[in-house]
Amino acid sequence: MSTVSNPPGSAPRKTSLLGEQERARLQRRKRVGQAFAAITFIPVILAIALILTLFADVIFDTLSWQVVEPNNSGQTFAWSEAPLGGLAVMRLELSAQGLSDSDIEAIISDPAELTRFRARNRIELMWHTDDGSMRWVVTNSRDDRLDYYGFFEGFGQFDRLAADLGPDQNIYLNPWLDFSFLTRNNSRTPVVAGIKTAIAGSLWVVGLIILFALPLGVGAALYLEEYAPKNTFTRFIEVNIRNLAGVPSIVYGILGLYLFVRLLNFGPTILSAAVTLSLLILPVVIIAAREAIRAVPSSLREASYGLGATKWQTVSQVVLPNAVAGITTGIILSVARAIGETAPLLLIGAAAFIPFLPEGPLSRYTVMPIQIYSWIAENDVEFYNVASAGIIVLLTILLLLYGLAFFVRRRFERNW
Amino acid sequence: MTTTSKQDPKRDSNPIHNFNYDHETVRTDAQSGDDVAVGVENFNLWYGDFQALHHVSLTFPKNQVTALIGASGCGKTTLLRSINRMNDLIPIVKIDGEISYEGVNIYDRNVDPVEVRRRIGMVFQKPNPFPKSIFDNVAYGPRLHGYDGDLKDLVERSLQKAALWDEVKDKIKQSGLGLSGGQQQRLCIARAMATEPDVILMDEPTSALDPMATDRIEELIHEIKKDYTVIIVTHNMQQAGRVSDRTAFMHLGVLIEEGPTDQIFTNPKHDMTERYVSGRFG
């Protein structure tokens, strides 16, 4: 807004169109409005603060200080000695344990030995070690772990801890979430436990869910929108689909336990989980797909019919291609819900401890939320850090999926 | 609408307010039967309980432009959409009577509406190109029917007939939605012509366009009538006067008067037609 300046020497110009009293009333009205605007903003601040607190808490829980008395070499290696980690660090560690070069090559070239070494040791780039910062540490599951401190707790008394170290003891700042966490199977020892089996299980389940729920959901939506007669029965189905979307997920778990695990005898397998979760997300998929189909303007349908298209030609060449963005978004959001679903899977037998990759739809499995839940339930304080690392992985995957849905909507959405 | 107000005798005598649904259509000339493209015979149509068309009888001669005029809600669009059975898409529509095309009653139980629309094309009020390329828009109809000739040639010919080819020949692969409103409407006309129909129905094709674009569409209608029978619904009486050979005036679902356009506009026989074309109501 530009202000009008008075010519010099003139009387000050009036700035109000109202009388004194009415003006005061207007000011009061505006103040009330401002107060309400401020009140509506409070929940937003509260929500943002809560989310930030959650993230900070989980992230700091993935760090801990540990006083360790190593069982093997107990040496740390500079990052520059083996910039890519992996086998190079393994060689350094084995030679520090006193093995000869030929013995080391024998271990590395034997796959069985390699697997055993990897199952028992975790190669980590630790932020802080006794020998300096950013060094490779090979943590052995048989190391004696003497003391454990949370990130802030250990930070406060670091000087005392460092002074109290006995001979051969080390103190490390352990980042529980590193790349090897994603590539390790689960283990009874927190330091070598990884989330690989759970990620694989989740991928299997999600893949099968898409396979089941996409054709069923889109088919049902197409039928209800394009083919079904508009009568009481159709309306009854519509209302019930909306109701089903609100049924608690544990109820679907009970249904899955009875129907798929017991009656159809699928057992506690990936197939049972995928079918049960498909049922769980189907109502949401149908609702989203129907809305996408309904958003295709009827003028396009009429144009197609007017050119002599049959119903199926119109549906397949005009309606579906123009609804595909909305349908995809709905599927992605539903899948994100299925990935985070825990309760029904506990009922239908996701396993807490699976140290191997699933081999097919009929193998036993675990998924990420179940894995996190079982880690938290463990009686070892270090598993709490492992669970935090798992939560970060799960949240990251969900964030990526929501980002993908947002991108798809932005990229392919059309305004008519 | 059949008000019988006692206070206003002038209003009572006004046929617009005291309407006779059994009105017999005034026909300005006798139509010979042999050059008829589409014949409507005692056609009634209901939306649920509401009767939208009352015993309409009308013939549309071949290779002529017939304009349907009348106030909003008079049933002219409903009549137009009945001619290629677009009203079948509305579940609550019931019909009675006959519409014949080349001697076939298109509402016969054994006639497939898809066949009807194949021969009787339609252009809508609002330009509605598909969100596809210009080429794919025009090729949509021929592809539906399994056209086995040279598709590129057919698309080019259709666009040329719609006087759009010169403007779009360099961007034939671009989206049809990128064109201006008038170009989009000509694209829709090209699309309708690409299926090689005999009759083209136009539902207020210029109501969403500016005067320049309207002028081009009207020129186009003049051009294409040597190949097609055109039936056009319009709100614009000047337009009806400019483009049509014959005009039919409807009111409240009843066909009031029909005849050669110059007759209807200069020497209407029915009082209500005279009031409408002179702009005293509607």
C-alpha cells in the first residue's frame, strides 16, 4: 500500500470515514477476529512441536555410548585406511588378530567363513572412539559390553567415563543406524541385529497386496460408478464400503485368522498377511478409485459415446486413463497404511524372530512394525536403540511413499 | 405453467402463459417425403414424471441445415439428443414414438444405439476434446470402429474439412487442450466428421465462443452441408437466420411451428413464433 503524502502547508487530511464511536466498535470487532485467528493457530504450533519432539527423541535414541572390553583385537582403524569399509576393514581386523596373509585370504575366499564372520561381527564407522573420531570398529557379538549410556547421559559424564576405563577397555559412541543395519538379518545380539528380513517381509507383503487390491479395488469402483444400476441395493453397498473403511484393523485380523490361516489353511504365511491386509485397505482403495473415476468429466464420456464408442471402449480409453492419477495416489496411500499396520499381523502370526529371508508367498515372515514391536519388548536395553533405528527406517519409507503420492498427484492431476 | 389467474385477463389470453400442450404444429410448407434424412414421428419423452417433449413430429431434409430454436428449457436440446440416442445414457428417460433414419426406427428394440451414433455424429455445447494429441482426438472414432484405411490421410482430410488443418499441421502431436476455444470446437467437428457420419448434430456449438470464432464455425457449417445433414440447436436467432435452411420453433416441449427459415423469420404464421423471433419474449 502506498501512502499519500500531504502537500506542504495544507491541513492534515482525514483518514477515517466513520465517526468516533463507530470507529471504536470496528476496532473492537477486528480485535476479536484477531484473537480467534490466533487461537486457531495454536493447534498447528502444538502439532509441529509434537512431531519435532518425536523425531528428535527417536533420532537421539539411535545413538548410545558403550564401554566395551573387546574379545578380539580391540583395535580401531582410521577411515582413510579403508575408505569403502567392507572386506578391507575385515582384512585389517583379521591381521590385527594375528592371522597371516594366507590365512586371511583363505577366510575371505571361503563363503561359509565369510558368512560366519559377518554374522558375529559388525563393521561400523564410529563417530567417537578412544583412538579418535570417525574410525572403523569391528564390534564382536562376544565382546564384553560393560556399560551403557544414552546419548545425553554419556555426554554429560564423558570425562569421568574416559578416566575410569580399565586396561583394554574402549568407549565408543555407537550409531545404531548405519548401512549395515539395512543389510543384516535379525539376531539375538543387539549389536549385530539388522532389519533386512523385516524389509524383505514388508516388500513381499506389499507386493502381493498391490497384486490383490489393485484389480479388485479398481474393478469394484468401475462397477459401482459405471455399470451398477442406481438402486437401493447399490446404495446399501456404497454405505457399507464406507463403514468398512472405519472398521478397526484388529477385526480384520480376527477375520484373517479364522478365514485364511485356519479355514483355508494358509498358515502363518506371507500369503495370509497379504490377503488380510488387502481386505483391510480394499474399502479405501475403492473409495479413492471411485472418486477418481467420478472426477472424469461427463462431457468426455459423452464425446466418446457420441462417436459411437461402446461402454467398454469409453471406460477403457477415456475414463480409466484420465482417472489413473487419482487411482495411483489412492493405492500408494493405502499401501503406506498397510506397511505400518501391526495389530492384525500379530493375530495372524507374523513372527517376532526370523533370521532368514522369506522365499515365497508361503514362507514365514516378519514385517517392519512387528520387528520394531518385538525389539522394544526385548529385555535388553540395547534393543531399544535397535528399535529406534528401525523406526527411522520405517518412517523414511513411509515418507518416501507419501512423497511419491504427492508427486504423482502434482504431475498427473488435471484441472478440467 | 398452465396458470389460470383470475386477476389478469390479459395474462390469460397470452398463449405463453396459458399454454395448450395439444397444440398442432403449424407447417409453413408441405414437406415431400423422399429427401428426408431423419424423421421424427409423434415423439414423446419423459424425465421421470416430467414430460419434456410432447408429440413432436418433424422431418429433417438431406443436405440442409435445420435450426431448432426456442427459449431455455423448451426441449430443443432434448430433441437433438434423442436423434442419436444420447438420452439413453440418462437412466430415468422414457420415450414413446418413433425417430427414423433411412427408414429404420432407431428406437426399435433390435437397433444398437452404438450403430446409431456411428451414423449420426454430435458436436457439443462446450468444446470437449479428449486430453490426447490433436491426431489422436481425430483418430479416436475411426480407431474405435477399426478403420483399416490410411488413418493419417483420414485425419488430415477431416481437419481440412473442419478448416483447422493449416493452423495445426505443425503441432499435430500436441495436446488438443492447448488449442483456443474456437480451435477446440473445430477439432470436435473434425473429430465428429472423421467417423464419416451422414448427419451431424450440433448443440449450441458457438455458445462458448467469441464472435470471430463463431463466424468461422458458421462458415464451416455452410461448407459441410453439401456432404452432411446438419441439425443445429441455437439460442441465437441471428445465427439461426444466417446458417439454416429450415427452422423449427419449440416451446415447453411442443413444436410450435416449422418451415423454411426465411418464412419463419419474415412471415411467421403462429403468434408465439412471431413474438419469439421479433425478440418480444425468450
